[in-house]
Amino acid sequence: MSSDKMREEFEKAVLNSELLPCNSIVKPEGSDDYSSVLTGVAWLSWQISRAALCVELPKQWFDDDLECDLMVANRVLDALDDAGVRYK
């Protein structure tokens, strides 16, 4: 996930949360840092939590007829479930 996408998701979560005021995502012009120290700490925590998430996917195999690598979808979903990852 790109850093821009991650920040977008974080800011959306802040706006949908009652824990931080919506104006806490304000950044001084020309800066990537948030004006609010609390929001800055929350942003750092958000990044660390996302970086820590690593799911070991099941083994894949090469299908000669399709000429591509394949995985069983249920095994991928099981791996995500085991890691506690939510998905749609």
C-alpha cells in the first residue's frame, strides 16, 4: 500500500472517529506533520501497525495449461483469517 493511500485511510478514520477532533488532521503548509501532537502519535501508531501486518500466503503452483501460478482461494482466505485480517 502506498504511503499516500495509507495516510488517506488514516485521515478518513480520524474524520469518522469521535476520539480525535476533525481539525486534528490539519498540517502546516509545506509540512507532512500534523499540527496536533496527539494526531502525530496516532499517525505513527497507524503506520507501525500496518507495517507489522504480514500474512504468509499458501504455496502456489504453476499450471502448465494456463501458463500461470495459481492458489486455492479458500487457503488464501484461511491465511487472512488466521492473521486476523478483515476483508470483503
